[in-house]
Amino acid sequence: TRPWKLGVINLETSEINKKVELVKLNEDSTRQLEKNAISKMKGVKDEGELKRQASEFHEDIVSRGLENMQTIPLLLMYITCLWCNKIPIGNSKLEVYINIIEYLLSRTVKKHPDVHPSSETSQSDIPEFFKKSTCKERKCVRPNCEKHKHKYCQMFYSLLTLLSKLAYRTLYNESRENTLVFDQWVADEYLEADDMTLSLLSGILTGSTTRTLMEESSKVSFSHKTVQEFFAALFI
């Protein structure tokens, strides 16, 4: 589903056509994935109820004009997580990505309360769109919701700023090499150890290590190219 991931499996060009087939999600497989995810996340076992909820979710996506995001499995799972947790999805790509980042950061803080970014955030530096609440778009289950306007995006905005610089510098690398999967040392130029840990724990970044008889190398990438593009746009 992600052509750029071919670089990770390290196959010879002559082997790719024999061993790998890249396909997109079609309408049937998308709907099935939605059902599987909702069943797992919400523990729905009854087939009738599962079909009802899956249909409600699909209609919610269509009503927002976000159907094109359904064809990307990871984004579809992020959006499903928002919906299943009664978190606003958003009515634009900007809102969707901000809500996804907010969800990832909030989940990470709950699991790893001892992890903090390397620097404090100045409120004056935070763009206005991070301060807007989108909770009014559907029934909100959180009291005093105005106090929860992307709380974690604001709290960790210094980290988001560093990630945006990393995303821009790698995506628009002058050599056009290693723009999506890059060496660990490239990320280390922008992120302190605590920032890297938080980014990896949240899933915003992913890391992998390859070993040979002579050396060991670590690679880093954003969870998806579109997430990298969002951060690059934030930098711009």
C-alpha cells in the first residue's frame, strides 16, 4: 500500500516483481478494515450492531469529504481511533492531522508520564489553529471542553516545531535522496534524546536498525509520508 516502503525491505529490483505486489484498498477491503477495527476497538461482537456502527462511521467520513484518506490504511486507522474514542475527526485535512497528533500525544503521556520534551513551549509561538476546539462538531463527552483545545499539541509545541523542521529538511532535501527514510544522525541534528524518545513512543516517528557483519545502522521515518508533509507544511 505504500510504494516508498519498498526501500525498507531491501530487495533487488529484479526480485520486487516476483515477490511483492502493491495494491490499494478498494471499497470492499476498506469497509472490511473499518468493520474489523471498530469490532476490535469497541468490542462489538453482534454482526448487526457492527454493520450499523461501521455504516455510521463510513457516512461520517463521506459527509466530511474525507473519502480519499480512507485508501491509506494507517490514516484510516488513526481516524477510526478518533471516532471510536468520541474524539472530533475534523472537517478539513488540517483539523484531521491536528486531532490525530493530539490523540497520539495524549495516549503517549498517559502511558509514559515521565517522558517530556527537551524544551518548554512559549504560548506566544503557538499558531491560532492549535488553540481552536473542534468539539462542537459532534456531541462532546468531556466537561468544560473549552479547556481541552488541543491541550497536548500546545503543551508539546516545541517538539512539533522541531519535527516540522526535520520534516521540511528531509522532504525537500536538495539531493532528493533518503527523503522519506533517513539516517538516525539526520534526526539527531534536530531532536534531543528526550524528543526522539517521545516521538518514537507516540508513533509520529518510526525507527529501525539494520546490522551487518561490519556495521550497524539506524533509520528513521515519519509514520507516513502524508504525516511528514503535514509537518513540512507546518514549518512553512
